[in-house]
Amino acid sequence: MTDSVRVIAIDGPSGSGKGTIARRVAAALGYHLLDSGALYRLTAYAAGRQGIALGDTAALADIARNLQIEFGSDAEGNERVLLNGEDVTFNIRTEDAGNGASQVAAQAPVRDALLELQRSFRKAPGLVADGRDMGTHVFVDAELKIYLTASAGERARRRHKQLMDKGIDVSLAALSRDIEDRDRRDTERSVAPLRPAEDARLLDSSGQSIEAVTNTVLDWANTG
Ligand code: DC
């Protein structure tokens, strides 16, 4: 029974460190990983490629339902995301793709279309699922739910560093505005808004190292 497979849900706003922490926790436990944000990014990106407007809900839901994707790694062990066999790893990580994702994610039929795909990642020995509604909607029965936050300023600074390290030049002020806009859209949308599940444990990563936050999550995972 798939339902007995353990899920650790990690939700929180953009830049809280969810992606990094989820990846590390999954690697430490030998669990599968679901980067649910990538599915919304892929939907928005595929729509752009097909010339479909981000307001065309029916067409977007259709794209989401039929996404042909693969999460894998290259010869050096770097993560790779394929869409219809094409490597789009970097294309979906841009700020544009993130903003597009946030817009398509506000549309209920798109979220519904992605539900089954997300749940199909639940496989033995366990799953670490990273997103906005993992604990509140997609995996309500997750054994451990974590709501990871960090101050808005710190999230903007982290994202800025990440992009600069990748050679992408953006201003911190513009990034802060983007983060605030996206937070607002994600928390105020009527469908599956970003909020902690009632049974989530809150974890504020401001001023904490990646190792410290990962260890806290692993402690919780190991001690229940
Ligand atoms: O985590 P991320 O930045 O890759 O997510 C991109 C957008 O997708 C984010 O603005 C909100 C949306 N999203 C969502 O609504 N629900 C999820 N489970 C994951 C992401």
C-alpha cells in the first residue's frame, strides 16, 4: 500500500531554503524527493514554449495533465530536469519561470491536474516533498510536516547570492520586490494558499546554517 510509505512534507515561502534542506534530508535518509515547485515551473515554461497565455486556465491544465518529465542526473551527478526529452534544468530556474509558476499555481484546475503526478512520487522507502501545500493538501497524512520560514530580507539576500553565483546579475531591490509579490500571490490565493498545516512544526532558518537546519529536520524525522 502506497499510503504506508512515509512522507516528510516541507512547505514554506520562496527562499526559505526548502529546496536545499529537502534535498539534503532526502539524501541522508535515502528517500525520494519531490520538488513540486518544479512542476509548476515546468507547466509555465511549457505554456510559454507553446505560446499559451498564463491566463488560459483550460489550456494550462491540459499541459499540466500531460507533462512528459524526467528528474535525473548527468554523468557528474548534477540534477537534470527533462521536458519532452529536452534538458530544461536552467530554463525553469529563472525569475521569469518562477513568476510564471506562481501565476499558473493560483489556478485550481492546474493544481488539480498536478495532484496525481505529485502523489505518484510516494514510493518506498519514503518521500521528502517540498512545496507550498504538501502538508495541507497533497500529503495531508504526512508523518512529519515542517513549515520552514526565514525573514523576507534574508530570503532575498540568499536568492541574490544564489543567482550571482550562477552568473545571473539581478538587483537585490528588484529581487526583494519579486519575493514580496510572489509571497502575496501564494498566500492570498483562494486555492491552496501558502500557510502552515495545523499539525506542522515551525522552523525559522534565519541566521542558521544549512547544516543546522538539516540536522533539526533529521532529528525530528528520527525521533518523531
Ligand atoms: O518553490 P518554487 O519557487 O520552485 O515554486 C514556484 C512557484 O510555484 C511558487 O511561487 C508557488 C508555486 N508552488 C505552489 O503553488 N505549490 C507548490 N506545492 C509548489 C510551488
